[in-house]
Amino acid sequence: MGFLDKAREAAENALEKAAPHLEKAKEKAGPHLEKAKEKAGPLVEKAAGKVDQATGGKYHDQIDGVKGKVEGALGHGDGTVPGAGTRPDAVPPVPPVPPGGDTLKPQGNPAASQPPATPPAPPGDDRKDGGVPPVPPPN
């Protein structure tokens, strides 16, 4: 019997022992789950409205799609909104983190690629003006 066989057998034994406890937990959680679903519906609606308002309606279709999916998961309605999920390019994917953990600069943000407004003072420079030399007077 190899390592994986032993691990599989141990997992199956643990699941058998836990099954009765999981059933009890489901029974006890049932009424609380229903209350949470009832309260979540209006909150989802309110949150979607606030996000839509904050974004000036720019992402209305995407917000409606997500709202429909959340309501569907809660068991409110059929969970589909007309047009939801029909545009795969509606929300761009999150880019992966490059090796080494460096963060990517946002695209289209000119400030992200600009050098700092005041260059850092050279080491050992104790001037209070941030290391900026004085401007000579005009001739």
C-alpha cells in the first residue's frame, strides 16, 4: 500500500466520522440561512444601486448582471438578467502578478509613469529645500 492509498483511506475514514456532524450542522443552520437570504436580497439591490450611482451608470449592464447572479444564488428569481453574461469582454480579467511579486502599473494612467515631482536629495545633503539648487537671477 503506497502513500497515496494510505492518504485516501485516511480521508475516507475522516469523512465517514464527520458525516453525522455535518448533517446536524446543516439542520441547525437551515433557519438562519433562510433569514440571511431574506435580508440579503434588499441589501444586494441597495448596493447595486449605490455602485451604479457612484460610477455614473457607466457599468450599469455589468452591475445588473452581477446583481442577477447574486440574487439567483440566493434563490430570488431565476438568477438571469437579460443580456447578462453575453459579453465576455465586459469586465477585463485581472492581470497576473509578475514573478518576484512586483505590481504592474495601471495602463492608461500617465501619472503612473511620471518621475517624482521633486528629485530626491543626494545622500549627505542637509538642505531644507529638498535638494533643489537655487535658481540664478536673470541677466
